[in-house]
Amino acid sequence: DVDDDDDEGVAGASAQREYERRSGRERARKEEVIAADAVWRARITEEKPVIGRLMRAVTPRPTIGPESQPTEAWKVGAQGERRVAEVLHGVAGIDVLHDRRVPGTRANIDHLAIGPRGVYVIDAKKYAEGSEVEVRDKGSLLRSDPRLFVGGRDRTKLVDGVLHQLEVVRVALGDEFADVPTFGVLCFVGSTWGRFRMTTKTVKGVTALWPKELPIHVARAGDHAARVDAIADHLRQALLPA
């Protein structure tokens, strides 16, 4: 149970734990290779002194080296979540929950911002510096098919992920708060926005924006200002920290 009403959760906590788990496992594998190489070098020199020294000289020594991209991605993800938490901290009129567990799964929701208009489900994403966020219509003259591109690659699956999280939050709100609107947000850390940088982008009802725009977006006036605390308390109990 969560007894502390001030328990916001720790932004990026589950991503950081996953990074540390993967990083430790990856380093252990590399250290095993280095240790095995050292044993081989000692044995080959002992068994074949002349040719063994030659084989040692021409065989590169394994090194720890940089972490793999999948492992590094978890660390970068945690950094992005912490950045989003920074810009949401202290925003007047809202309550914020971080890193909430999706019931029955290992998945999590990065951030929930409860504001006067309703509940914002915020997925933080951090890509390579300068990766441009665009919306491209890949449909035809008869049927529109807007897609989200980041750094030239189709990332519309990120939108679908937020839509799923919105469903989770709607269920969590229950009958008591069934009238409270929910909004999906993708917050891109470190990306660029092309010629129309100051224009948020929307795909399938999910808004893509940059960190400094986020506080303005979630604190807009609405009909539920008096219920912010009650909604936040309800979600704090329904969606526990990951």
C-alpha cells in the first residue's frame, strides 16, 4: 500500500534499475572473456614457449569497451524522464506522479500530470541531439494517414504506446472519475522541431512537444481545478510506483 499522499514516485527509477541490471550483466560477460583470454595466454606460453609468444603477440586482447546500444538506451531513457520531471516540478495548479506501474505487467507509465483540464499521460523520449520531430501524412488523396517521424524514422509506434497507457489510466480512474478527460503527450528531450519549432504536433490525438512547453500544456485552465488533489490521490493508490 501507498500511505504517503506525497509519494510522487521517482522519475526514471525503473529505467535506471533496468539499465544497471543490463550494464552489470554485460560487464560481467566482458570480464569473463578477458579472464578466459588471460588464462589462454598463460597456457599457450607454457605449452609452446616460442610459437605461444608469437600467437599472443598477434592476438588482440579483449577489452571492456563501450556498452551496447540497447543497454545505453535504458540510461538515456532514465535521463529523459528525469528532465521531464524537472520541468514539471513546482508547476502551480497541478499534481504529478512519476514512474507508475501498469497493473499486471512489467510496463510503466513515465509521468502523470493531473491538472485543471484532466489527466495527462506523459511519455518521455530522449533521442540523439538534434533529431527532428515531424508529422508526415503517408496516406492518399482519399485517406489521411499521419505518421510521427523522429530523426527521419517512423516512430508512430510511440503514439500507439501512449494510447494504450491512456486506456490503463481510464480504467484506473474508475466510475468515480469517469468524467475526467485524459490526454496523451510525448515529450521529446533534445530533439528539434524544424521550421515550425514552436508548434506542437498531434498524431492520433496524442500531442508531441518539447520540455519547456510541457508546463504550459498541462496547467491550462479547465473544469476540474477543484478536484486535482482528489484525482491525484485516487491515481496514487490505483497505480503504484514501478
